[in-house]
Amino acid sequence: MIDNPIASDYTTIAVLNTEEGLALVGSSALSLDKRVRENLVSTEKEAKGTKGQHAEEKVIQLAKEEKLSPTEIGASRPICLDCEELLEENNILTKTKFSGKKSKKRQ
Ligand SMILES: [Zn+2]
């Protein structure tokens, strides 16, 4: 998913894997790009969240709502400082780089 070329420059896509085998997919846009949504398989679920939330926040929030156990997250852009802290709090691993900065615009 994360290597998908349509994960465009300005929209962050995050994929959160869970112990339960369901992968949660979210974007920094209000909803997933139609072409991304159409490519979701049965073990993947869209995390909708609310406006202004980061992709990472949306997938982690959905995992909590669904009482899933997150294991690892991947994002299409470097993870901001706020989300990095969120990952630490929830013991979620990632191979994505951290930006080490707060996000300038919360979108
Ligand atoms: Zn973030």
C-alpha cells in the first residue's frame, strides 16, 4: 500500500498493522483517495477520523475504537513530532523516518 504511487506528495497515507491481522488505512485528507479506497482488500479498513487529524492519528484512533492491538505503522511521509509521541505512548513500531518537527499545518 505504502509504495503505491498514488500516495501523493501532499497527502499522507498511513497504514497501521494490528495483532488481529486487520490493517487500518488512513489519509491526512478528509477521506481516502477514491483510487486508494478501491484498492483496499478485505483485511484493510479505512480510518476516517475528523478534519485536521493526521493520518497516523486516524488509524491509531480507529484501532482503539475497534479494540485492536496496533503493532507497526508505516506512513508515506516522515512522521511529525506529535505523532512520534503518540507511537511511543502506544508502543507502535515503525520503519518510517521521523521529521523530528511539529507539523506546520495540521491537515
Ligand atoms: Zn503527525
